[in-house]
Amino acid sequence: MRNIYLALSALFLLVVFLLNVFVYPSHTSPVESLQFDINPAKGINNPIKYLASFAAMLMIVLLYLSIITAGIVNLIIAINRKNNKQPVIHMHDEPEKTFPISLDDATRLFFHIISLLLLVYLGEIFIFRVVLRDKTFSDLTMLNFSLFSNVIIEATTILLTLRLFSESFLGLRVKKSFFVTLLKIYTATVPLLLITALINNFLAKLINVPTAINPAVEILLKISDKPTIFALFLQAAILAPLSEELFFRGFLYKMFRTKHTFFISASVTSLFFAVIHGTPQDILPLAILGAALCYVYEKTQDITVPVIMHALHNSLSLTYLLVMKSLSS
């Protein structure tokens, strides 16, 4: 039965990837449309709001410059420590050597989550392209439906994962020292994200891969009502990081780590993390982010730390986009 689950999971994953690359980009705007027209003349009608948005943009730019600067310094320190055969970051606790559930249960959990992902994707396509094909819907309606679908997937993933794993296995014992580790790793990750993003965009254009804006980003850019923006922030900053970290780091990474080295475990998990997001133009930076989240989990052995780091990254990205939107509207 285990082999059947694995074979079906692999097949379903392939279908999900093909849907993300060739079907879902037609639901959203191309990446090239993500442009902001910042014109000071637009602030004449409401100068206070424009100045506030401009001040917020300057603060975010300074924050990112500080993060990048700290990141470069931390990368140099890490390389130096590695060359001197010193630990880059000290291990807080030793990783678990045993996995708390059987391989059959792990395979079943993986199959259930991938099946849910595929069913939600196919359901969305069926509703809009078959059942309601004669109806006219705005892009925003379809994007909101995609957001609702993501909430279903994320909430179910959290419930299925927490049902099988204990608190002691996942960690859930945040210490003050963990935050220092988190900040060191995150700041060192941001410069790498920028470099790999440039490389990824160049390669995507070179081989003409269909690309699209992440639905959550497009919703943020198109909506104007505050309750929906607030709901989107909750989904992106709490629900998504919690579900993805429980599944990718708490489940998949830990399962591989009990039998393989950190490099192999992090590589497999991070590549899967990048591909499953369905944005080909972001595969390399997502893989780097996934590896960094594996690394911070490896060093702290507490799932709450990568959850916080993931939430921090998503929150900063959405805040930047929201401020840029305010300046260009």
C-alpha cells in the first residue's frame, strides 16, 4: 500500500506542477505587469497621505538596506568561521535520531495533503471553466476564490500534521537565544534571495517559461477594502507560515534528517518547497529561503523559530508592496 501511495503522490505532484506552470498563469497577470507608477503629482489631491506613504517607503528602504548590510557582514563572518573550521552557528539541541511515526503513516499523510492540493486546484478550474463558464467574473473574484482555496489547504495541513506529531518532537519551547540565531540567518539569507531572484528572472525569460504574479500579491495590489487586506495579511503572515513550516520542516525535513545529512535533507525539502509554490520565476529564491528555514530549524530544533522567520519574511514583503501601491495609487 505504501508504494501505491508514493506512486499516486508522485503522479499528483506532477499534475499540480503542470497546472501551476501552464494553467494557473492564465488566471493571473503576468509578472511584467507588477510595476508601480510613482508620480509626486498624484499626491496633490491628498498630500498628507502621500507624504505618509513616502515616509513609510523610506523607512522600509532603510530597513532593507540595514538587513542587506547586516546580511553581508554575517555572510563574511560565516565564511571566515567555516574556513577556520569553527561552527557557523552553535547548535542549541541535537536533532532527533528517530521519527515518531511509522513510514506507512508518513506516506499516508503526504498522500492526503498532496491529494487535497490537487483536488482544490482541479475544483477551482472545474468551477470557473466548466460549471460557470458562461458567467462573467472579475479577476478579483477568481483571485479571492484562490485565496479561500489556500486557506482550506493550509488549515487542513495544520490539523493533519498536529494530529500526528507531539509538542516535544516539534519543539515549541522558544528561547531568547533563538531570536539571535533567527536574525543572523535571516539577514544572511536576504542578499542571497536578491541575487538568486535576478538569476531566476533572467533564466525564466531566456527559456520563455510562463510566469504569473503570486495570487496573494495580485489580490493585495487590486483590492482597496481594509478588511480584505487585513484578512490577506493574517493568511500570509500566520496561516501560511504555520502550515508550510509544519509540513515542510516539521514533517518532511525531519523525516529525511533522521536518515540523511543536513545537506541532502535540506536540498530535497527546499526544492520541493520551491516547486510546489508554482511560480517558476521564483524557484531559486524560494529554494534558498527553504534551505535557510531548514537551517534555522536544524540549529534550534524548535518549529516556532522557522515559523516566525517565515512570517517575518512574508510580512516585510507584503508591507513593502502595500506601501508601493499606496504611493502609485
